[in-house]
Amino acid sequence: MYKVIPIYKVKHWHQEYGFEGPDLEVQRRQEVESHAECIAPGDIHEVNKGQLYLVCSQSRCKHMFTVD
């Protein structure tokens, strides 16, 4: 553990400052959030009040995703 933590700290620092390329997780999350704004309210169906939803796919007809 004492050997690994410093390695991850340096890796995180490098990624934070762009030395290791873009943070793909953040980039993908931003893409998902920007596409989410285009979803029509009628394409979201509440399953469990305030907890679980079914959302119609924007790219695959008749496919739904479960979202919490």
C-alpha cells in the first residue's frame, strides 16, 4: 500500500494537468449530459417515485434504459 499510493497520486496529478491525455470519463459524462437535454419528457417513465426511471433510447428504436 505504501508503494502504490504515491504512484496513484502522481498518476492523478499528471492526468489532472493533462500530461496523460484527456480524462475520458469526464469527457463521456459531458457527452451524456449534453444529449440528455434533448430527451423529450414523454420519453421518461417513472418506475419508482423519485428513484428509478425508464428512458427511451435516442438511437435504438423501442429500446429503454433503466436510470437511477
